Amino acid sequence: MGPIIETEKESRVRFKEEPSQAPKRFEVVTEYPFSSELKRMTVIYSDNEHLDDAVVLIKGAVCLAIHHPSCRDVLSRASG
């Protein structure tokens, strides 16, 4: 987020976008848009600092997501 810009013509506050010169740690690998059948959306990121790792972000019906077989496997390994 850049510096705040306020103008008399506009009654709203906005931020000036400045391109970042820093390399991105996470890059989008794939994106699954919201599905009304699954009731969720998913984005998978690769980690440029830890090349064997990935981050999976899920937004939606948590009760459906945690009952998915792959989530149960991760949860059981984390608790055990």
C-alpha cells in the first residue's frame, strides 16, 4: 500500500499504487473459482523460499472442507 492521496474532486480516500521491486515470495500456481456445488473456492501458491512447500487457501463452507478426505489426513497428522 502506498501513500494516501486525497483530492478535492473526490470525497473518498484512495492509495497510490507503487510497483514493488521486491521479489514475491508466493506465486499463484492455480486457482479454482467458487463452486456452488462444493461451496468453496481454492487458491494454491508455491513458496519461492521453500521450493518443496506450497500454501493452499480455501474460502467457503468450512464444515464441508474439513470433512474432505485430504483435509482429514492433514488434520490427523497435525494432531497425532
